Amino acid sequence: MEQDILYGTVSAIVFQNTENGYTVLRLRSQDGELVTVVGSMPMTVVGERLSITGRWISHATYGRQFEAEVLERLMPETSDEILAYLSSGAVKGIGPKTAQRIVTAFAERSLDVLENDPKALAQIEGISLSKARSFSESFKQQVGMRRLIEFLSAHRLPAELAIRLYRAYGEFAVDALCDDPYMLTMPYFGAELAAVDAFALAQGVEADDERRVEAGIIYELTFNQNNGHTFIPKEKLAAATAALLHLEERIVFDGIERLMQEEQLIIEPIASVEACYLPQIREAEQDIAACVLRMSAAAPIKNSKIDRYVEQIQQETAISYADKQLEAIRTAAQRQILIVTGGPGTGKTTTMAGILRLFEKLELKTLLAAPTGRAAKRLSECTGCEASTIHRLLGAQYDSETGSACFYHDEDMPLDADAVVVDETSMVDVLLMQSLIRALPSKCRLILVGDPDQLPSVGPGNLFSDLIRSQIVPTVRLTEIFRQAQESLIVMNAHAVDRGEMPVLNARDKDFFFLKSRSSEDVIQTIQDLCVRRLPRNMGIEPGDIQVLTPTRKGDTGTAELNRCLQQVLDPPSPAKKERAYGGVTFREGDRVMQIRNNYDIVWKKTDGSSAGTGIFNGDIGKIVSIDHQQETVTVEFDDRVADYDFAMLNELELAYAMTVHKSQGSEYRAVILAAWQGSKYLLTRSVLYTALTRARELLIIVGNEEVIAYMVANDRQARRYSGLKLRLQEKL
């Protein structure tokens, strides 16, 4: 399409996303016309003069607009333009009144004085020399940041990299970037390799450049952490990197050797393969293995009162524990580390509650934790004791220097605890477990509870399974399904699926139902009807107590489409409800939403006003209670906490009427509706089906196709995870 060049001065900023730079602004063109311009124009402010290359488009709602593709900033020149620019808040500390005094004194020279002559600026009444220097530094930084963001955007690199680049290299950031583009793939910057590689090759970097090869190797190792691997065999790493970079494997092998010499990569033999580790992951495995071996080898703790206390607990609670439950409760008091595992209906929660009561009688200060906020809330409700996420327990904070999480509690500032109980341990990866064990006092007990047949952690490692299969850690397996649980078809079907048997689908008087559908449209319509009409009217289950699950995000019955369709019927548009569109999703007051990444900086307040804190974490579920277009904020209530999101932060939220089975881990819902339709063979697995079934407390309904359910039961495909923890424990490495 034909391109035009538009010159003008920014008259108003309608919208600006600080994360990706997307902006909607009003531009006063040279001929005086007020034009709407859209596109990536980061850190644009009122009063700036712009030269914009782009094309005219016609928007269905907003009419004729100019879509920006290339942006050139022309600093304000006239006194009026400079006054508008400085009055906009572009320079920290300068408001409209101070801007007026500066422009009155220096007119068209104002910006030159601001940048180069703070002493002259200090001659203005009300501006001290220290203030003038502060204004000058702020202006220089803003100009430098804008130029840097402009450079990044022009080369299709994420604008958000600018802050860290400028912090690291200041005005020399562009030079540093051109000198070594691949530094952007370092964890501190965290840029995607594809974008960095395209930029580097465009700058003339050779395909076999050592920096490119090494960045590709590190990228493969880092990327595969998200697939659960703690290491990659050397041969596979070389082959994958060679394919990624379109190079010969011998060039990659040379890169592996260089990284090993530079101690950026560690190679050691694991089960007859040369295992390539990133140093941090190897250290995590070693730390966990050393701690677990020490705790497992600790002499049993003798206390003659244990049996008497257990008898008292049974009398006080009117519970007669099964033999395995008694074994777990007693062992928890006698050993420094214990694993308690079992499927649904086997009494894990009752056993945990018994352990907590015994620890109370033994006067042990006990802390409870779970990997997610929803799992922690459920743990609190089941045990009657306060529980928190592992992140909150450890005092998670954001480290601006490294760009990652750090924890207040560690080996130098251990937890104040005699015992720590962790539920849903199958969700914990090796990095989080490393942080937890580092924060344990030397004699602290550790009780790990979970179901190894559920989906493993999203992060690196196969922690819970490795600990159990090593046979090093004292482990009690609860296998008896109690009579009350035997009456639940949810529980019995979950165990059937776990054994590789088809669940009973034709029952009509239990808590488990199957509704057959002939098309994806039929699946969606049935789920809508269940949520809006059938379950509320016939069973007294309100929509807020229903969670729709699906194996996949994409496709006709993935979370994206299900959320769109469920929002239409559960929270439809209304003149009384404000809404905000972002990234193809419309967020509306009343919507159920989920935080999709850990954010340690979001400020929250208790709904009763009793306290405040920071941090909303991946998987937290809330409800949009208000949208303020003037303040550009969305207020979300998470159980007993309320947090405000700037419009630019809406990429951290997604609708949560439907969620993937993976995201539901650690949670329990009164009613679950599972969409069983077509999808990837990697997602239609037995463990996904088993995990979905075990999320329901009172009612489970599968909507879909019997053949899909049969395929999931038969598909016991478990992607192999490269992990060295089991071997380290067995060989005491």
C-alpha cells in the first residue's frame, strides 16, 4: 500500500501502552488538521513534533486514521510547542507553572538551556541549582530513552528493553547493542532470540559468529526449562541448536566447549549421557539433593508422648485413623522429612490435619504452604489453619538489578519455624524447592504432600516424582479409598482413569455426568446452558461456583473461544457496566479474571482496610469490580484483597470463566465442566483427564465425545523430562 509522510505536533495522548509502546494520539498537522494517529510510538508526549511514515486506514468504529510505521522525533521549536511539551510532565519535576517560567526566560532556547546549562536555569526564581541539575538529568534521560526506544522499535525489538538497557549503558546503549546484539538474550534483558537474531543478522553479524552460536545454545537450554527439563543431552542440544540456527553441528559443539570453558554451561555424566546444564539449574539439583539426603539420614526423633497424643487427637476429633494414616502422622513426628502421597478419597487432607494437631501438641511452630494462591486457600479451608503460597512464605520480592524474583528468607534469614508442610508438591519445580530448602532452619521438619499421578510442575524438574522414585525419602502412600469417597463417582472414576480404565459415563443419579455432543458448537451451547440455566435452577449451583476446564487454549473449544462465549451469557454488555478492550479481549465490570504471571510489585489492600502488601501471582483468580476510564485503572478483587491495574497492565490478566486443566492444578471447585473435544495428542492425555476429574468437589460434567475420552484414557503419554535429581539422591551426589 502507498505510504505517506505526516508532519505535525502532538496535541493529545488518547491512549498509551507503556509496555509495548502502542499509542493513540491526536496530531495537529502542518496544514492545521487534527489527525488521529495509531501505532507503536512509545513515550510520546504532548508538544512533540513528529515526522511519521505510514498509511491511511479506515477503522470500522473510529473512522479515518493514520497508521504509523516509522517515527522520527523532531524536538519542539517554537515557544508554544516547548511550553506544551514541558507542561505535559515529560520532564520529571517540571509542571505547567515551572514550564511557563522557563519558557518566559529562555523562549526557543529553553530546551538547549535545560540540557546543557543548568546554572542558567537556576537563575529563575524558585529553581535552585540542585533542582536545575535534577531537571537537566531528567531531560537528558528522557531524550536518551526516547531515542533508544525509537531505535528498538525501528528494528522490531521490544520497547520495554529500553529501561534496562539505559540503566546498564546510559547514553552508550545503542553502541553497546550494535557491538553485541546477543547480550539482549541474557536473563537480565530476557529478549526473544528470534527478534535479536533478526536484528543481529541485519547488522551484518555472520551466521557462524561465536556470539550467535553461544546465544543459541543458551536459548535452547533456557527454552527447554519450560518443557520441564533440567538438562539436555549434549548430542540433542547440538542437533537442536544447529537446526535452530541453520548451522553445522560441529560449529555448535565448538560453542558448547567455549561455554563450558567460560563456566556458562556445565557438562557432567548423568545416566550414561553427557548432561548439559545451566549452572543455576545444576546448583538447584545439587542443593536439593544435599538437603534431602541430610534430612533423610537424620536420626529418628524419639518422644514417648507421641502415641498418647495421637490417641487424644482421635478422641478429640472423633476420627479413627486408618493404619496408613496413623503411620504418616507418627512418622511426621519422628522423621525430619516425610512424603505423604495418595489419590483422591484416600484421606490426604485428614492426615495433614492430624499431623498439624500432633505438631501443635508437640509445641512445634508449623507453617503451611502451597504453590498457588488457590491451593493455599483450599489448604486453609481444609485444615482450619492459615496457609500461604510458597512465594509469600519466603517473602518474594522483585530484584530490579537481575529482573527476577528474590526472597527475603534464605540461609542467612531462615524461616521462624519448627516444621513446614507443603501441599500440592507435584506442582513445585526445582528452583522453587531450592529457595524453600535454603530458608529452612537446620532442624526444621519438612512434610511434602501431593499426588504424583497429577500433571507435573510447569517449571524445570520432576521434583515430586524424583523424590518418591529415589526411595531415599521416607514415604507413606495412602491407598485405601474411604467409604464416603467410594460413594462418589468422581473419586471412583478418577481412580479408574488412573488405572487406564474407562470412566463410567452412563450414571444418572451420582455426581458424575457425561453429555454427548455432535459438534464444537454443540459443546459450547451445552456448556453455556449448564452455567446459565441448568445448574443454577436444577442443582442450586451458581455460576460463580462452576469452573469450565479444557485441555487446550486454542481451537473451537479452547479457553479463548470458551471465555468469549461464556462472557456473552454470564456477563453480557450493559450500559451499567464499564468495559475496556485490550489485545482482542474486552474486560468488563463483573468479569472473572486470572493473573497469568507473577508480579511482585502490584500493590494490594485488604478489602476490610486492615492491611496492605505487594504481589499478585500466576493463577490468582479475581473479579473486576470497577473500571475507571479517567484514572485508566481496572480494580480487581482477589478473595479478601483488592488491586488496581493500569490499562497498560491488562496483558497480565485473562478471562477465567474457562481455563486449561494445567492452570487448574492445586484448585478445587464445587462444580467442574470439562470440554472433551478435539485437540493435540500432547494435551489429550490420561494425566490431563485425571487432573481434571480430581478438581471437582461435588459435581463433574464432561461435555463432548466418548471417543475423545477413550483416547485420553489410552494415551498414557508422559513427555520424558531430563532430570538428574533421582540419580543424585540414589548415588548420593
